[in-house]
Amino acid sequence: MKKIAFVLAVLLLATPTWAATISAVQVPDTNQVEIRYDFSDANLPRAFGVDITVTDGNIIACTAEMVGECNADDKGYGIFPGTIIIEADGTVSDDGTPVAPAGAIGTPPDNWGIGTAGITVEMGSLYADTNDAPASVGVLCTIVVTENCTVNIAGNAARCGEGSEALGVVMEDPTEVVIPEYIPGDVVLEIDCFDSAHPDYNEWVAVGKPECWCYKYQCYGDADGMKNGDAFTGYSRVRHADLGILLAGWKVEEPPDGPGIDTITNGICGDFDRTLNGDAFTGYSRVRHADLGILLANWKDDSGIPMADPGCGGDIDLTPP
């Protein structure tokens, strides 16, 4: 037994374990979250490969923060292994995003990537002199989330660190064991986001302070708080996602005649006129023809939406920066 204990002690001395953290921290009063690292007590990290997930909503953007070329004047993790492109002439580049493609080896085959609840981020460095190495503490990237949630981080063994204990990070000296502590972070968006001077404020309170009524253009038919489209078809605030939300809550009657709009996920977001419509004979519901009329009036056309003064009562815009 003493011999075994001695051997274990020697092994522990030969492969020291260093303290390191990778954490998620909300940018105050925003729906942005910084993914920070702190290896100040450890060997220098060369590259990172981590999975970032949210418990609610989706991740709709990810921006790399430390993208320097690793020289004396510009130090960072500007190499994105997951999207490296090798041209026919041998030129090596990447597509400018640290997010690994959906379906890449080591990532789930479905429901993964920007616009979903999980992404894989890969960022690496190529410095030749440790004097040009990135700082041992910094912000790797910033993500944008759609709603209140907990942001979790985990090392991705298949993408970075497979075959070693240092899951999620490759170190300058691979003989030193570095197992990062992954620290989750909570995102809490300000619930009183509605302008108290707005004429719909009391109604907003009465229906439970739905966050979507705080979207800049919700009262113009923008139920999801985002601008949708592409470079080919153009971009606009009111599109199929908004129509889907309206249809989900269409004529859902309030108690006692029906289950109520509260039973429909995001159902209240389709109530663009913010009025309970109907009568005792037909029943009452939040989403009806007046709301459909508002959506159709702005369908794929922002010309009728006063961008400078939306007038909806809130200022939340979920469109990625």
C-alpha cells in the first residue's frame, strides 16, 4: 500500500493541475453574454473548443472578441478551426465566424448552431513567440440570447482536447494538466421594459407583463422581435415567423369559454392591437381580425413602420447586431 501511495504522489508532482475558469457573464441590461476565460494561474492556452447552450430561448448571434493575428501589436485567438477553408491555390482562410458548422464532427446532428439553443465555438492562436501570446485573461466571444435563461458552457472533447484531461482547451505545454472550471451564468432581462407613460401600459400589466410587448415593433405585427429575410429577398420586420405566432393564438377564447391565451406559447405576442375582442355570444379572445389586419398592413414592408419612433411601448430588438 505504501508503494502505491508513493507512486501516486510522484505522478501528481509530475503532472500538476492548474486553476482555470471559463464563464458566462451577462452584459448588464442587455441580452448579450460574454464568454470569459481566466488562466492567470495556469499555463498559457493555445486554443479553445467549447459548447455553449441556453436553458430557454435560442442563441441568435456569436461575435468573436479576441481576433488578433498573434503578433506584438495584435494579440488574440483569431483562428477559427471549425470553418477553415483551403482554396485550390493553397490559400488558407476561414469564413469569419468562430461557430463550428451544424453537423460537424462532435456536434449534435440536429438543432445545433446559430438560431438554436446550442453552438460550438472554436478559437485558436498561432503565435511563435510567447511575448506575442494573448492575455491569460479575457473575453473570447459575445453571444446574443432571445430571453431569460441560464447559459451553460462545457468542453467539447471531440473538437478540442480529445485524448487528454484538458477538455475544451489546448495548452502551450500539453504536459501540464489543465481542467477548466466551467461557470454558468444567468440572463435576466428587465421585466419592466414597457414605457409606463404608454396608453397600453395598464393593459400590459393586466395580461402579465409579456416581454414581447416590449419589442420595438410588436404593435406593427412584429411578434418575434426580429428582422427576417436575406440579401436576395430583402429584410423586413413582419414575416412568416410572426404569422405563425398569430395563427397559434388565433381566436383562442378566454375562460370560461376557452383555455385562454396564456396556454399558448408566445400567444399574447400576436395580440398586436392589445385589445380583448368579441362579445358574450361569440366569446372573447385576444387574437382576431384586427390583429391580422395589422400584420397584413406591414407584411414584408417596413414603409409603414415608424422606425424613429416605434410607439410600441418598449425598446427591445432581438435582431443580431
